[in-house]
Amino acid sequence: MMTNSIPSSLQPSPISWQPSQYWESDGRWSSFALQIGSPAQIVRVLISTAGVATWVISNLGCPPDFPPYCSQYRGGLFNSDHSLTWNQKGFFSLALETNLHPADNATYGLETVALGFTNATGGPVLENQVVAALSGSQYVMGTFGLGQQPTSVSHFAGPHPSFLTTLYNKAMIPSLSWSYTAGAKYRLTGVFGSLTLGGYDATRFNPSNISFDLATDISRDLLVGLQSITSTESNNSTHLLLPSAHFTLIDSTVPEIYLPLEACQLFERVFGLVWNATYGMYLVDDPLHDILVTRSPSFIFKLGNSITDGPTVEVTLPYDSFDLSFQPEIDSTPVRYFPIQRAANESQLALGRTFLQEAYLTTDYERGNFSVSQCKFEEPIKPDIIPILSENAKFTTDSNPEIGTNSWNLLRELPDNFRAELPADPGLYELSHEARSTVSEGPISRIHAGMQPQTPLSLSRRQGVVMSIGGHLSTYSGLRTFRTEAAASEEQPASAQSLESYLSKSLPATPVSENPRESAFPTWARIARHQHEEPGLRPPPLRLPERLFQLRRGFF
């Protein structure tokens, strides 16, 4: 994980999604609130590090003969019939955790999704997000997928981007990254989970010295080499609990830790665990619970990029993190269980939410790596949110930084029909050799292909807007930046200030706006406002040396 220096006034901030303040489901898990549909329906979900879509429990998940508190137990229900924005696509397989159990089905659709209980206290509102409405009992609560991969089902018009990717494409977060820890009810007075999109909370972990490479299998990309599990007890006794090292997936979709059968049998012998075939779990009765509390074992997980050597990080879990309970039926008494599971094969090996109570996970999709660190629990808990910038997040402005800030702000606010045309001019759009070699291999190669000499270029709200003079090829906060080179001309403004003056000649005078951004940058605001009021009005062709354009990622 790495960050680059960039003016804070120009970068979008990470989104710190506040937890719901509830502890729930098959353990004591910290949930997060969502607003689904229009008008908004509030649901609470758990976090899935393996998922890409938003799963919610539909109103059919609590039939009339279920107890009245079923809705609360399942995190709230979503009724698509009560939403004006629900765009149903069909009934499909959830296609997640299929290595663990047969996939359940759900009703898929596109819907408006917002983070948090209210718009005032939550995060952004995104339309047309993939939502799966579950009615079965395989998952007690819904989940929110953190992955960057798109969802593709037969009734969608092509792959549909994930929530994280949409945030990035809209320049709402600084990078395709996130950080998460599940929370620990047993720590202090209860420490809720933490989720940051586009950054991390520096107060929640002790940094490690190892970076893990994302695996090439995008369905199992958070793969670590689990080299050993060691237990230590209050009497200083030590036990090795993993006979051999294995590659293991970190997956918060599931609560348990899935281990090879030989490892589970070592846990059985050392701690007196008994497998319950009826429930397929290690249940813990009161006498065994008392013994385990007295012994107070801690479990040390050693992780590396490989299963044999190289740098490693250790994450220690106290017995409290294994002291969980669940309800076999919605109206039954909670039963204690020890959250390890017998994996039938290598594909089932996983470190679930139990592990993430004490581990802090940061994933950076742009750099293809992630980190795992030991959580720290210190009072008072005051978040320190640090952005993770896009991989090539370098930016250069001229001597007036406000010009960059001006255009960055207006880029978010220009109406969809804003357009500015540049003339065909030999050499004006000829990229430098460095830029050309980079662009030809990148996601904007189609832009490069259309930028030949004598070819006019149109910039629209969905493509970008002139931002500043000078700069170099880079990626900045979801926007592609590149430099064009042209011969100097007396007709060309030499600075951003003269550009402002140049553009203003083509626009009629307008009253001072009440919008503070428009007041601070009147010419750009007038362009935006007049384009909205008079779609036919366009500024004159621009002829500028070393013009820096911002092209919005995701529309090409």
C-alpha cells in the first residue's frame, strides 16, 4: 500500500462508512446501514470482501407465520413493490461461496443505494446499482460487496460495475481501494467495525512490513499463505495447530475459519472440542466453555505471500474472538459454538469474520496488492482517515493552484449537455513520445486513436473539461490526464488567467451567483450555467499550448 503526495484541495476524500451501532447475526458482528430504493427503505447488512453486489433480505424472507421480530433479526426487509426505482432483471443464482455450499437464488434488479441511515449522516447515493433480494434462509442478513469486479447476468445489458467502481468512476473516492475490520464486541466497551472506501483508518491497526499480491483468480483474490497456527495459554503452554501450510482465502462473507480436517482434529484434541454432525459445527456446552475461559488460549496466525518462506505477519486472536453463539432457529435459544469449520478441500480454506475481528485488511486493486495487520484497540477511538491515491496520482498545476481547484469542482457540476469543441489543427493533438507509449497500452487507447492531427476533438460533461496549463501523463482520482504539445502562437493564451479572459469574451454578462463556487470562478460557472440554459451556446475553439485535459475514466 502506498500513497503519493497531492494537494488536498484537489483530491476527493475517502468515504468512512459509519457502522450501524448494532451487534447481530451468527456471532456479535458489527453491521452497516443502507438506504435502498425510492423512497428509501433502511436495511442493515454485513460486509463481504468476496462479493461485488448488494444483497438484501426481501419481504418474502419473513413469511406471515414467522415471529414479528423476524425483520429486526434479519437486519430489516426490502420490499421492491414499494420502490419507484426498482428495475427488476430476473431470478438468478447468487454465485458466491459455491465452493462451500450450493448457491441460493435471489431476485436481481437495479436500484438506488445509499450508505448510512440518512443522507445527512451517510455516504453518497448511487443509482442503478446491482441489488439481489434474498428470500431464503442460507444467509441470515444481507451483505455489501466490496469487490471491483462487475456483475454480469443474462438480463443485464453488459457487465454492470460494482458500487466501489462506480464511486471511483464518478471521482467520489481517490482510488479503487478499501479497508475493513469486522469490529470486536469483547474489546473495551465494544469496538464497532470500520470500513473506509478509498483509504484507511490509521488508528485501527499496527502497520505490518508485508504486502500481499492479489491472486489472478478474481473470485479468490485475497489469498494468503497460512504458514502456521499456534496457541498459547495462561500457563505458557504452546501447541502447533496446523500440520502443514496452505493458501487460504480471506473472506468476511462467512463467519468461521475453514481449516483442513487434520488441523480441526488437532483443535479437538487440544481443547476438547466435539463435532456436532446435526449442525455441522463445533458446539460448546457450559462446562467446556468454563474450561476454555479459564485456559484463555490465544491463537497466533502467521501469514505470508508464500507457504514456505519470505516476510510474514502475525495476527493474534484471543479466545474471546472464538466465543460466539448463534440461533439454530429464529425463535430458539442461542447456542455457543467454536468457529472453525472442516474444509472438504483446498478451495474451501478461508479466514472469515472471526479472523477479521483482530485483523485489519486493506485492499488496493490498482496496485494489485493488499495488507493484513494486527488491529489495535486504544481509547479514545478517534478515526484518522488517510486517502490511498490512484496508482499514478501525480499532478502539476501552474502558479495559480485555484485554477486547478476551480475546474476540478466544476467538473463535478457541469450539466450533461456541456460541450466545448477544439479545432482540427496539425500537431495540436500530437502526443509526446512518452505519452503516446503509455496511452497506447492503457484503458484510454481508444481516446489516443481518435487524437490524430487534423482531427477535431469534442469534450463533453461525460468526457472532461480543460483543467489547467501544463502537466504530464498520469491518473488522478479516477480521471485520465494527458498533455498535448503544439507550436506556440500569438493567438494562444499563455496562462490560465488569459484563458479565463479569452473564454469570457464569448459569454454574455450574468448576475453574481449565490453559489459560492460560481462566485469564486465566474467564467467557468457562466459556461456551465449558459450551457444548461442555452444548449446551443458553445465557447469558441481553443488553441492553447501544452493543453491539459481531464478525461473521466469509465466512459470510454
